[in-house]
Amino acid sequence: MATWKSPIFSDIRNKLGDNVVFSMWKGRPYMRSYVKPSNPNSLAQQANRLQMAAIVALYQANVKGTAINAAAWDAEALSSLISGYNLFTKYGRTGSQVEVGGLKQPSIVITSLAHGSLDIELVASAIPSDRISLMTVTAAGVPIVISTKRGLGHYLHTDFATAPAATDLIYVVDTQVLAGADIETTAKLYKAVNHWVPNETTGALTPMVCT
């Protein structure tokens, strides 16, 4: 993406012929090549559009309506020169798949809870490894606990103080987005950025749950 400064034009937008598109983003002018929009409305597109709508609804329900929560996300996004909303949706869309045993799947399969531990690989997550974690939420939408990381790297090794039940939901969270006196281990829904995996075969969303 190219940017420019012009002594003549302070604001130029829209398409120039079929070659270049001018626009503004966060007060910054930019230009890009024109690409004819394609909208075959495939099952993959339908699933990803549903996911985006769900992430936006999650933001509106748990962040936007509460000033202290919105301020926490805005503060987190400040260094990236984007809004808290933009960061939230970025994290949500790229942290939505989990990989267990080498296979991408929507459910977190718990094979052993002898020590309350679970090894998960979060696929293509934009959330930094030192701040990403998982949170269990009851079927009624009540946060239970954020998992404790036992190590960083490609795999997320976690311990749940309370063994997840089969009906519990799993959310991907940013533990260091903090509102008020909350700490990293405080289980609050405003930290949760996603809980769905787009099923590009069926065009539907599948929730991440414990099985």
C-alpha cells in the first residue's frame, strides 16, 4: 500500500479509471491497485462473513457499551495506531481455529484431566504468545476461569484450575487487556475475542466447546 503527500490535493478518493483507487484510512491517504470485486458467495465466504458478524456482536455486547472496557482495548491498540475495535476484530478473526493432534477442528478435545492440563495449538493467531490464553464460559454465558500457561511457543500449554465440563464453551482471550483493577487471571467476557471456527465446507460457524 503506497502513501503520498500532495501540495494540491488534501483529500482524494475513489477510483481513477480502472487502475488506481485512492482512499483515506485513519486520516492517512493511501492508494492501491484497482481489483474488480468478486462475490461468488461461496460456502467459505458465507462462513467467514458469519464469523465476522459474530465477532462484531461480541465486541458490541461486552466492550462497546462499557466505557472502561472500550478504553482498555483502545489503550492496547494505541501502539499500532488503530482503534480498539480494529484490534479486537483482528485478534478475533485470526485466533479462531485450534489444532489438536495435527488436525484443525472447532472443538477442544480433552483427553486427560489428571492434572487439569491441556495442550492446544492456536492456528494463525495474531495475539502475542505472552498474552494469549483460553477461557471457559458456562453455557449460560458466565465466565469461569482463564487457563494458566505453562510455557510459550508454537503450542499453548495450559492448566485449568477447574476442569472444564462437557457443556463449557471455550473462548480465545487476550489476558493483558485490563479494565480497572482487573488482573491477567480475571475471567471477564470483554477479554474474549472469539469462540467460533468458520466451517468453510458447510458455510456455517462451529463453536469451540469441550468434548
